[in-house]
Amino acid sequence: MQAVAPAFVSLNGPDNVGKTTQLRLLAERRPHFQPLGAIHDHDPKPWARVVAGDYARWWFETSTTAELTEMLLVGHTKRAAAREAGRTGLLDRGLPMLLAVAAATCAVKDGLTVREALDTVTGIADPRTALSETSILLLPSIDPNRSYAITSAREGRPWTGVYPTYQRTLHAVLLLQADQGAYTAVVDCEDRTRDDVHAEVLARVGTYLSAPPLKDGNPR
């Protein structure tokens, strides 16, 4: 029986792990891959509104966990709707990663443990936002301290304020999700070239490269 391609393939991971590069390389492989970018591209008005003010303060202080999570998920739903029939949408951060972002923010802002924050955000999420999604998690390192050190060094300038704490927490959330099986595959990128990482990403989605995609993005 021929495998059926997922409606969506998402690349996930912390800042500076190489998601954008790997998505571009995937898009170059097959014409049926449709790059859909980030959620902000598909729901720009609310994001423009918060960016126009003190964005960091809104994100880490004044927004509620429910508000942030819902904004992320509305953008996610609108992005999914932009997928053309017969193509596989490529997502810069899929549903698991968006929940990780919200959970890391919740943990930092509300003083919860990583597990408590992830449970809180998962409880807010609408089950209808789930997609037929092959979600690949790219990690700079399996070790959380090494992972943070690698991504922060690649930033080119020091992270300040609450952001270092947020990034460390995000790495912890991603590892917890990986342990829980939230991602289709986890790729350890430490000490590997871009092409080596891409070869593994291809292997993870290779089953679907010549298969017909789903006709819609219905929940699993």
C-alpha cells in the first residue's frame, strides 16, 4: 500500500537551529512542497498591534497565557487554510512548537514548572487545530545546557533581560515534548554539517516524497 503524504511538514526547534535553511532546502526538492512560512504572515493585524507597543513587555508581562496561546493558534489555523489542494505545506514551527513557545512563556511569566506550563497550554488549545502534520524537531544538542550555549552563541549578540531565561525554558519544554512523543522525529544537529542534517530530515520525510498528499488538512 502506497504511503500517503501528510498535508503538512513542520520544522521545529529553538532560535538559530537552522529551521529556515532546512525548509528552503526541502522546498527546492519537490514542486508539491508549498512553503507557508510563519503564522505572523497569515494573521498580521494582531501581531502588528502588539509589536507597535512594547512587544517584550506585552509578551512576558501583560498578555495572559490564554491570549498568547489563542493568537498563536489562530495564526496557525489561518496558515493551514492557505495550503493549496494537492500540495504539502511546509511550516516554520508547527503546532507542537507553538505550544512549546506558549508553555515556555507561561512558565517564565507565571512561575510554573515546565510540565505545569505545558499542561496549562495544552488545556487551552482547541483540538481542532491539530493537523495531519509530520513534525520534525531540530535540536542544537540533546543536552539542554549545550543546546542553549550553541543557539545563544549563534545569535551574534548577548540575549538580555528575561530572554535568556525564556530560551533555557523553551529548550526544556522541547525536550519534555520529545520525551512525550509530541514530534514525529527528533534530529540532533550537534557537530553536524547543514547537508548532513538535511540528509536526515529527508530520511524522516522520504517515505512521502513521491506519495500523493492528503486532499485537506483535517485533524488526524
